[in-house]
Amino acid sequence: MNNEMKNKEKKQMLERLIGIHQQILSGSKPNSSQLAEMFNVSISTISRDIEFLRTCINAPIEYDPHKRGYFYSAVYEIPINLFTCK
């Protein structure tokens, strides 16, 4: 894969991560299906994005089984340097 394609994929991922953050921050408790439809990607991609947010940038994302959606369990602001996780 060439650099241009890698950069495009990183940009798309960054846009999704920010969008997921905004949706969770809004209090709407989005689920994977809703997010996948919103960003026109698979549920698996959203699951990977949620896991990235949790593990690489310590987003306190929890899942509410009663409301069937994600929420922040603590006040959280997304950092600017997202792609520093190895």
C-alpha cells in the first residue's frame, strides 16, 4: 500500500473517531449499527474504532445494555495526537 492510500485511510479513521466521539458526547448513546450506518462502514470497523479509542487514547467508553448504546463514564475530551499509539 502506498503512502497516499495510508494517509487517506488515516484521515478517514480520524474523521470517524472524531465523529464517534461527538456522537457519544452528545448523549445520544449510539450503538455500533447506528455508527456503522452513519459512517458507511462495517460494524467490525466501528468495533475496532471503539477499541482504539478505549485502549490507545484511554477514552472511558462504556456500553449501556439497557439503552443499547455507548456513553462516556467520565468527562472526556479527545486528544489531538491520536495516532501515537503503537
